[in-house]
Amino acid sequence: MEFPNGDHCLKLAPALAAGCTVLLKPSEVTLLPELMLGNILSAIKLPKGVVNILPGAAEVGAAMTCHPLIDKISFTGSNTVGEKVMSQAAKGIKDISLELGGKSAIVVCADADIDHACDLIIGGIFTNAGQICSATSRLLVHESIAQSLFDTLKVKTESLQIGDGFDTDTQMGPLVSEQQLNQVKKYFDLATAENLTCLTGGEVLNRQGYFAMPTIYTNVPVTSQLWTEEVFGPVLVSQTFTDHAEAIALANDSQFALAASIVSVDETAAVEMALQIQAGHIWINEQQIVLPESGWGGFKQSGIGRELGVDGLSAYQKSKHVLLSH
């Protein structure tokens, strides 16, 4: 078993429940949670060798992925690395699960409560500074309420407290590394080159740490790189729509299909939209709550397989058939 990156508890619990032993490789820039997890596993006297935490650079993950004694690989991370993992796993015909990128949409219908909608928009994109695979980074808003929503959204976004993640008053913390900050800055520069309309933000903060301003662009063309590519930062792009059919088409016009949100007073209509939107997990009038009994995963280039729920457990099991002669 190999877990080269992220979401370890989503993978670790079903793997252990299925009777597997685990090699866990954390990201080289987010080591502390996994090392603390190791302390916890030692404290509960989990037998040695059942869970093995192996910090290291990409070469460690590659060695694990190619090792002949590893039967199953479960990876969470970028599509670029996911393709490499898939290619390496193909040499030994290994079982594989991939939880990859997203460019998820949040659809705000004409009947939505604007204040509540703005809270859901902000929660969906600025939580963890946008560094979550399910971030709803594409906003689709009905044209009849667009101006009012953007006015409210701008005020709420600019009032967010940005700072140290250990400070209880902080509402949005820093990016994980200088490399990720430079990645976000690259998209700010692209937005300037594409002459996109910036409602707020669009800059890195001149302060110690890897801070980018929570940023919103309006009327973004669907051909823009900011519309089609996962930024993995606090950057929201938006478009308006005239009816539900157009909203569904815009939501589905993506190489990714991990998650989506819908905001509407009419829950029946919202459910009907959800049935037509291509995404593995959809929230209606709710923040991004993920229940352990519900399956987690996407379609298209958002990955292969599911985590959590019955599907998450079965990912670490295989059926066997024995026929006994009578």
C-alpha cells in the first residue's frame, strides 16, 4: 500500500479495516500532521510495521510506486503527478486510486438569498486559502441578481481577516509554500495580461509569509486559463447565466468533475440541476460538509475510484470465488 500525498485519514482507516499494512508518504511540505499521527499510532500501541510513515521527496514516492511488493496505490495530489503515478503503476499492473484536481462550480440561482449565497461562496473558495481539491473556484450567478451579489461579495471578501493560522481571529491563512505563492502570482499576471476584470484582490501581500489576497474576477471568458485551470489558491472566477440549462452547461464545461454547489430556495429545482451536473459530490444550500458514510471522488480528470463509505472500504478489498465439488 502507498499513500504518496494528502487526505491520509480518508485512506488509512479503510485500509486498516480491510486488514492491509500501509506505507504512508506525506507531502514534503506538510510533514507535521503525519508525524503527529505517527505519535498517536505509537501511543495506542498499534503493532509495529502496520503503518509506516516515510517522509521524503518525490524520489521516495516513485520508489514506492514501482516497488514489486506494493499491491495498491492510493494517491491524492495534482494531475501532473497523478499521471506519473499512474504510468509508474502500470509497469506492475498495480491497483490504483487517484484523487486529483478540481475546478468546481458554485451555481447561485435567481431566487437565492444573497447574504447566505455569499457566505457559501466565500467558504467554498477561501477556506484554507483555496488549497482544497473541492474548492468551488468557478462562480455561476443568475444575471438578475449578479450586481447585487457582487456588491455584497466584495464587502464580505474584503472584510476577511488574513493572518497566522494559529490566531483564532484569522479567517484565511497563508499558502503552503513560496512555490505555491509564485504559482498563484503567475495566475495574477495572466489575469492582467488577459485584461480580466478584478472585483477585489489580484495581488500577493507584502508581508512576512506566503500570503495572497482573496481574489475575485468577474465576466471571465470560458477560454481563459483562469477559468479552465486549477489555481489551488484563493482565486475565484465568475460568469453569469440566464437559465438553468445554461448554468448546467457552464458547470459541465470542464475537464474536471469533482464537486459542485447549488444555492436556491427551490430545492426541487436544485436537485434536478444536481442530477444533471457532472460531479462526484454536490452540496445544496450548504457548506462543504463531507460525511464519512458518503463516497468521495470525481469523474473525468478528477480521478479514479472513491474514498469513504462502502466504496472506500471496497477499494482495499478484492472478492474471491471458491467452487467446492459435491
